[in-house]
Amino acid sequence: MSSLNRQQADRLVQNITAVEQLLAEVDEDGAEEILDELYLLITKVFEQYPQLDREDED
């Protein structure tokens, strides 16, 4: 079961699709800029939820 509600999941999919479309339109420099922005976004997620930044324990 998803932790996102239907509206949130739809918004996430829309944003992922938009990034994928943008990626198809840019060159390597544009792709690097997208990667930089995604890295900053992931960093913000880990700052807000530091418990997510842990090694997988098997």
C-alpha cells in the first residue's frame, strides 16, 4: 500500500513524467543541470527525514 494518497501519487507521477520529458529534450550539459537539481531535492528530503539516510540492514 502506498503512503501517498491518490492525488499525491498522481502529482508525483506527473512531475516524474515532466522530468523525463525534459531529459529527452536536453543535451549532456542540461542533463547535468537536471542531475544537480535532483541531488538538491534528495538532499532536502534527507534533511527533512534524516532517518531515511541509513544503510540497508539485511
